[in-house]
Amino acid sequence: MQLQDKIAVVTGAGRGIGQSMALGLAEAGANIVVSDIDAAAVEDTAIAVKALGRESLAVPADMGNVDDIDRMIGQAKDTFGRIDIMVNNAGVTRYIYIMDVLEEDWDRIHRVNAKGVFFGMQRAAREMINQGTGGRIINIASIAGKGYSGSSNAAYAASKGAVIAMTQLAAHQLGQHDINVNAICPGATLTTMGAENLASRAESAGRGIQELELARDAGIPIGRPNDPEDIAAMALFLAGPGARNITGQAFNVDGGLVMH
């Protein structure tokens, strides 16, 4: 129970990677503020956290809306008194060929993936500074932000590159407050969002989904895509005592797809 009684906020925690991270942190002893734009999914994850014997708070929120972010952080502070861990996971994308990306696509993606991560990080850091006890911020980026050619679209890649850059700058400026800031860069991961992107890619290319799955897996050096739990394991490490002197890093969890 390396995170016994720590308070963690996890955004985009209604399903997939976010849900796995919320449950993984709870299994390690943390109490969880569960946030997602899907109110029903938030309740489901919060119930699952409680089933593990931990306290949870369900806060539906749109991470592209700064008022919602302020409300989420305020409710976390009012309920638990502090925030020790912030996981900025909420994100959106869809498969779009580069010449088909529209301004509305760019704005929708950056609204959540870049703006949402920044203000989630800023608001959580403000509470951590006021507490005077340090903290951990974990931003979910992507290997798309490192130039991975299989990215869903260029706007998404740009938004995740922004997450990596923000993570590094925040690590420099928040280190004086004993706040560690790191990013996780997942590769191909078996989630609903990933399946939707693969289906769109298959339709666009006129190929079968199974054919693309086989090609995807063949391109991964270790031979398999991530399960959400693989990302949760890295988040648990970065939130725990073993990572106390690690900050400003962007860790690939991708089976070797990108090696930098």
C-alpha cells in the first residue's frame, strides 16, 4: 500500500486507461477523485474504487472547460482537504488524414488535450504549493507527440507534443515546491478509443480491421499492444516513492514502437 491515504485526482477515468489508473492507484491505497465528461461512467468507476475499500468522489467534468476544472479541483479539496497526485488523462481524437483536418478538428482536440491538461496541471499545482507538502503530476501524452507515424491525426500529434513540452517546463518551475511532473506516452493500446480509430482507419484504407490489427502488432518489437493496465503500472510507479527523484521525463509505454 505504497500510496496509503494519498489523494489522487484522475481525469478521463470513466473507461479505458483512465479507469485502469484510478483502480490501480486505489489498489495501492489512494483515495480517488474520479472525473470524466460521462457522468454515468464516472459513477461506475467511483463504485469500483469503493469496492476496493477506498474512498472516492465522482465529479463529472469537461476538461476543455476551465470552470469545470476549477470546480473539480475545488470539490476534491473540500472533500479530502488536499491533493497529492494529479493524473491528467482526459483526451480526444479520431482518425483523420492530414489533408482532411479541419479547423474545428484542431480546436476540439487542442481544447481538451492541450488546454485541459495545462489548466488541470496548473490548478492542481496551486493546491500542492499551498499545502506545502509537494506532490506528483502525471500527464498522459502519447508517442504521437514524438512523431510516431501511425498517429491518428496531425492535430492530435501536435496536442500531445504540447503535453510533453508543458511537462518539461512545469518540472523546471515546480521542482522548487517538491512537485514532480512527468508524462507517460502510450503506444497502441487496447481501448474503445483505439478500436474506434482502427475501424476508421480500416474504412478509409479499404482494408479489414483484423488485417490492420495484425500489421499493427507485427510492427511492435515486443509483439503486442498495451493493455490499459500497462499504462496504469507506469502511473503507479511515478506516483510512488521510487520515483521521488524523477521529474521532467516523458516515458514511452509502447512495446518498443518509438525508442527515444
